[in-house]
Amino acid sequence: MRSYAKRLRSGERVSDDEFDAVYPDQVKSVSFRHWTPVTVARRAAQLLTQTGATKVLDVGAGPGKFCIIGALTTAAEFTGIEQRQNLVELAEGAASRFGADRARVVRANIVTFDCSPFNGFYFFNPFQEQIENDPLPIDGTLERSRTLYNMYVAAATANLIRAAPGTAVVTYHGFGGPMPPHYQRVHREATPRAEIVLWVRVGHSKTRPRRPSAGVGLPKGK
């Protein structure tokens, strides 16, 4: 895995099959549906850090793929929250094998977790599995519940509203609700599966949204 980490750090292409080799077969088998593609993770982390984020929270981190790639390809710290203890343990093991010292995943959910230390957020539609009868679920451990779904979306929205001006957010397939009006969309780009959208919290502050560097496109990948 360290050879793949070196390639990621240098900007070389690493395929999803190569990266996902760190995980057991059951986790690899749902990667194409539930885990962020390598190229999207690299680009999302780049957009967040170019906008000024130094501490990024991945909501619904799964086995830590986005956090690990973000930590390997930028100078920011990445924390993921995930409800499944087995995925938390896989994420910690994968981060160690890749040498991603600034990536960690903890067992928590958005309702109770303290989001105040973070000035960057990443959402890959983390709550959809609470209401969707998915033909290829991660597993069968989470209860499907519209009540829980609404509670998680409301908690995410409240945390975004409380965030400081200048906070950066990247959504990929959204997060389940509309972005609060406090956020300005400053960048969007297409990928084969969905748009990557960058938002910045505005408000009564001297901080202004920092747009991503011109001419930086989505890296080619799988």
C-alpha cells in the first residue's frame, strides 16, 4: 500500500481496484456504489484545501477511503465519522497501511458529534441508506427509517448553519437536503457519476470565499 501512497502523493493515477485492495472482499464488492472514487476523493480534497480548509470532516466515512486519500494528497487533517464499528476498524487499519497519519475515522453520528473544530466538510449522500431499499447495500445492520433520515439531515443542516464564515463544503450526490442560504456555491464540475460542488459559508466576516485555482481539472482515472 505504501507504493500506492507514494503515487497518490506524487499525483500519479491510482485506480479504485488498486486502492480497494486494502479492504476485504465484501467491502471491495460495494466500493463502486458506496465509497468515493479515487479521482473524486482527490479532487474534492483539493477543492476543500484550496479554499482554506485545514480540518475536514467526512460525514459517513465508511472504511475511510476519502479521508486517507485527502490526507495523502493535501496538507489538511481528515476525520471521518461512521456508525459501523467494523468499518471504523477497517479505516484505521487502512490508514496505517497507507501511512496516512493525518487521517482517522471514529464511531459517531452527526447528531451527537462535535463539528465545531472543523472548517471543511465532505458529504457523499451519507444518509440515503436510511430510506433506500438498496439492491446492493453495505450490509444489513442499519435500520431503514424516515425518522432517522430526517433527524440526520436536520443535524447536518444545523451544523452547517453554525459553522464559521469561510467554512468550505464539498457535496457529491448531495447530503439529503438543500444547502442553507448561508452558503455560496463557488464551483461545480461534472464527473461520470455526479457533480462535485464546492460551497463556502458566508457571513459577517472579512473572510471571503477563495476560489479554486484556475485551470485545475479533474484528474483522469478509472
